[in-house]
Amino acid sequence: MAKRDNKRVLRGRAGRMQGGRGSGKAGAGQVRLWGHHAVEAALKNPERQHRKLWATREGVASLDGDLPQDFAVEYADPHDLARLVAQGAPHQGLVLECAALEDVFLDDVLAQADDRPLVILDQVTDPHNVGAILRSAAAFDVAAIVTQDRHAPPESGVVGKSASGALESVPWVRVVNLARAMEQIAEHGYWRIGLAGDAETTLAEALPTGKVALVFGAEGPGMRQNIANHCDALARLPIGEAMESLNVSNAAAVTLYAVATR
């Protein structure tokens, strides 16, 4: 947003801000996002319904483009903004409260995916990891990520900050039954590869020439057996013996690069 001092709606004063010290929690049906890339991407997303922006003047000046003239902005000091986000979170002078994104359905994603890969996460619950995977998914043109609705983090400021704006651009499908969703994905011609450190086949050997869905399990327990059984192949990354495994978000980035360059 252009660095102009447009007139905007100002509400309240610095030092009198509400929202829960260090909680980062918004009201029901609302999401609180923070950080330059996450907030800027959300402001540009026409699918978002924005409620209010808390910001430093430097934070607003850093945005790419103009805010609407009647946009609700409350200017505040960095210390005051820190009360609105998760404890210790780097808000970079911007905190946005907005409505959660509308649900995304697997049928719609599969109808528009073309040959782009899918990423399936089996009970990956760390919001930092999910956000980082969203960021890699955006970088490598993934059609969507698919998670189980009960065993995945909610849309949040932590996910948004880790995703660095990708929360707004990569469809996130939440399903009740992940195994059934994998069956549906297979019916659309996808080869489902589960990443497993103890697999005999390497990723390069397992990659097909056609459409691929990559399945990642939670750190520690890995994929559940039922999810592994719904994969067409299990594959491992050929990492050295000095390291037993990679963080799931790092493994996803490496795997997506391999898919993009096969």
C-alpha cells in the first residue's frame, strides 16, 4: 500500500487496546493475523472479510497499495501490538483481525488441479510446520493441502506468519476421513506417495511421470498405518546417516522440489 498518509478511521488510543495480552486469540469466527507478509496478503485477498487493523505508522507505510478510505485502523506502539498476538510473536507493526476463510472442498480442488501436485498431511498438528508447508506449497505451485479437520491446527496467526502470505493463496482442504479422501484423490488419477524414513524405495525411484499426491505423517509417530495402506508407494529421502530424519516441513520442501524438477 502506497506510503501516503490517507485519512482513515481511527478507533481508541495506544495503551487502551483490548484482546488478551499475549494470547493472539480473536473472537468466534474471526482470525487474528500478524506480520508484514501475512497481513499484506490477507488485505489483498478478496475472499477475506476484514474487521480491523492495529498498526504502527511504519507498519502501514510498509504495505503495498492503498487502504480503503474507511478502513478501520488503530495506530499503536509496538509494545501495545505485542499484547494482541501470541507471546513473543514478531508482529512487524501489523495486526489484522478478519473473518476465517470459507471452507474449501476436495471436489472443487480436484476439478481445477490440472496436473499440479497435492500435499496430504496426516495429523501434522504443529502450526509452524503447517505454515511452512503452505509456504513451500505456494512456491512449488501445489494445487492444495489436505488435512483431517480434527487433527490439524486451526487457521491462526502462527500459521499465517509461518506461511508468509501463502495462507491466502494455497487452498486448504479439511476432511472428516483422510483415508476416504485419499481414495477420491486416487480416482482422479493421482499416484499417492507416502514419505517414510524406513521405506526401501527412494523418492526418485518412486516418482511417477503423472499426477502425484505426497503424504506426510506427524513428526515422531509418522503416518498412521491405515494412511500408509492407502498409499500407492512408500518412499524415503536419501539423507545421510548423520541425521536420522528431517523436520516434516523441510522434508516437504525437498520433496516438492524433487517433484518440480523430475
